[in-house]
Amino acid sequence: MLISQKMNDKLCEQIANEQYSSQLYLAIAAAFEKMGLKVFAAYYVKQAQEETGHAMKVYKYVIDAGGEVTIKAIAEPKLPDHNVEALVTAARDHEVKITGNINDLVALAEKENDYATRSFLGWFVDEQVEEVSSAEELLTLTKMAGAQVLYLEHRVAQMLG
């Protein structure tokens, strides 16, 4: 096995973290659907799919490194009040939390001189910069739009790109 048992266990926790992210974003999408904000909903469905892809990327790495994947239970997402700003804030806060999880994995890889895992995690470090930046941008725009949030749907459509 190319990774330590501790790293194996932490990577399996990250698979669960990424799957939780996917579930959270699906729940946020459903809340936006209920509000009639179809573009916001589509944005978060796309985010949910991306998070599942992240989980699968970690899964494949653990397998390729000779580790053993154990699938952890994930909690039901808890959403704030169903208003646009609160939901977008929850998503941004979650991305900041996931960034911390990735940073902890990088620190462990460096502590263990696990250069393969450190290299693998570099992609996630870069991805989290993009994720937090996008979440911050959307939150800023949401705050600026205030009650005129329907006008923001067009900008969110562009972010779906």
C-alpha cells in the first residue's frame, strides 16, 4: 500500500465529505426549485454533480494507491431558512469548511512524507480556490441584488457556462 492506514482512513472520510457536499447542494437546489428560481436550482444541481465527481476522484486514488475504500454514512443536510441569501451563504460556508478538510489532508501528507498523496491533493487545493471564489462571487451578487434576486438569475445562468 502506497499510503498509510491513517491516510487511507482520512481519504475515506473525505469521500464522505464530498458526498455530503453533493447531498447539501441537491437540498439547496430543491429549495430553489420550491422558490421558483430554476437557474439557481440548476446551478446547485451542477455543483452537486461536481462534488460526486470529487468523491469518485478520491475513491479512485485510494484504490490506485492500494488502499481499501470504506464507505461512511453521511448526515442529512440541514438547511437554513429558505431565503436566497441564507442558502447561498450556507453553500459558501460549506466550501470554506471543505477547504479546511483538504488542507488537513495536505498537512497529513506532508507530515508523513507522502509525496504521491500530496501531489494528488494539489488538484483539490486548486479546485477549492475556484470553489470558494465562485461561492463568494455568488454571495456578493446575491447581497447586492437583495429583493431584486430575479434579475440575478441571468448572471447565475452565465456562471453555469
